[in-house]
Amino acid sequence: MNGKRYLLDTNAVIQLLAGNPSLRKMVQDADFLAISVISKLEFLSYPDLTEDEKSAFH
């Protein structure tokens, strides 16, 4: 397999949505991005998650 392929964990998703510039650059240059079902559940089950954050995630 060639190209830049990344599996983001929950912390990476949080940092990406927070606007981390280095992570944002990495994601923009990626050929493929994925998150695990576990990371998705962890992120979406956070009790203080706003509707804007949920929308940005989806």
C-alpha cells in the first residue's frame, strides 16, 4: 500500500476539531483517514460535547 493513510484515535480527533495546525496539515495531505468504532463511541459519549462539535465530527 502506498500513500499517507492514518487511523486517528480519540485524542487526535479532539485535537483536530480544536484546530491543531500540524494535525490539520497532516489530514489535508492524507490519502485515507479512518477512526475506529471505539474512538467514535468515546468521542460521541463525552458528556460536555456540544451540538457544534457533534456536527463537526460527522
